[in-house]
Amino acid sequence: MPTDSWVNETLYPEWGQRFLVKRELARVQSAFQDIMLFESYSHGRVMLLDGVVQITEKDEFVYQEMLTHVPLLAHGDAKRVLIIGAGDGGVLRRVLQHRNVEKAVMVEIDGEVIRLCKEHMPDIAAGAWNDPRAEVIVGDGIEYVRKAEAGSFDVVIVDSTDPIGVGEVLFTDEFYSNAARLLSGRGLIVNQCGVPIMQAEELAETSLRRGKSFPDIWAYVAAVPTYVGGFMTLGWAAKDADLRKVDVETIRSRAKAAGILGSTEYWTPEIHAGAFNLPPYISRHLPQG
């Protein structure tokens, strides 16, 4: 690609964003999707999957911190964490920042995403790939969840594309049923549920599906600039409703014990607690809304 050309995101047919490209780094058609990495003028290095922005160096911390620290600190004693997707390694990195985590298993279906991110975006995962607590599996997350031993994980984090194409199977009744089975007694699962100003049906449909297997269904929000449309929702499904009602000072104490307090760029104990307070245009799409 020539220098100073534009890349247009293709998530919505009627609305979008574009990036001025300084240099293309990689363009690969894997067995699952079209992968593009480039260096932008405005957002550092950027990865697109099938034309949709997945991560940028400029604002990845918002999504990664909220997807990781909120469930782990809400649980308070998560020792075994399962990550589905997240091939860039950013979630793995944040999970392993918690000193109480003993094992983090990451299952990514597309090995090319891992390979390209290791090569072109190494700072996202930093040293997480080599942490002895990490087990990285290139394989089918659906099959892994289907076969996992009951009660073998405390938290499941799903970092996937939207429920189309390769990511669709991560939003089914069967997946959530199996996730509930493999989670321990106070276990919970979080997953991205889109930007509700544009994708309200995604939040509503996945909430109904999660509600068939978990007693407590809700969502929390994060403002990720390159996920255009305002707040992004992160779906929440827990076996214990009290997990999303932990007070700020308890969260602060847990974060200090975990070793992450003061190390974040977006997450704080106050942001954590406040993120569950949803505006009506979002909460109305939830079962309790």
C-alpha cells in the first residue's frame, strides 16, 4: 500500500471512520479472516479483522483494562482464568498483572493473529507470552469450553469479534451453558456486546442467551474512542449477583493486594463501580432493564 493512503472501516454500511496510513505492516488472509496491520499517523499501530478495527496502540488500554480488571476484582479471589480469543495478548497481559492469578489459559482460534501481533505489536502483550502461568492454545474455544472440567475456572473472559463470521459461535446458548458448567461456584463470564447506540440488538439478544444459564445478567460500559458510537457494553453473567455490587473501598483494597492499583490508565475503583450504572438507552435492552 502506498504511503499516506486511507483505510476505511467497514463495520457499518452507512457510517464509519478512516485512518491515514503511514505504512502497511501486514495483510494476510488466514483460514478464518482477513487480517490487516498498519502504522497510522494518529493511533499508532492498528489491527483490522475483516475490515473492522480490533485494536489500536493509542487506546487499547481502555478496553483491555475494563475487560480484565473488572471481573477479576469483582470476583476477588480468581485464581484460574480462561480467555477466549484476545490473540493480541493484551487481555493475557492484564490478567497476569494480578499476582493472585495462578493460571491463565488463552484459546485463540487464529494462530495468524497471534503471530502477526507478536511481530508487529509486541508491546500490547509485553512479556505475557513467556509468563510461566500462561498457557496459550491455538484452537477452537468452543471445543475447549465444551470439554473443560466442571468448576475448573473462576472467570471467563471472551474477547471476540461481533457475533458474525468466526465470532458467531461464541454467542450461542450452548456456549453460555458450557461456560456456566466450567465456572466455579462464584464464577462469572464477561464478553464484548458492541456499541449499543448502533448495536442494541446484540446486547439484547446475548443478554437473553446468557440469562438461560446464569442468574445475574447485566452489562457495564467503557468509552473506547476507536469503537465508534459512544459507550461500548461489556456483557456480564455471574452466578452471584453480589459480585457487581462490591463497594469502591473493597475494590480498592483488592486492587492493591493484586498489585494493579495505580498502574492503570483508565480503570480505577470509582470507574469500576460506576461502570455498572447504565443510562436508560442501554439498560432497557437488558432483562432487568
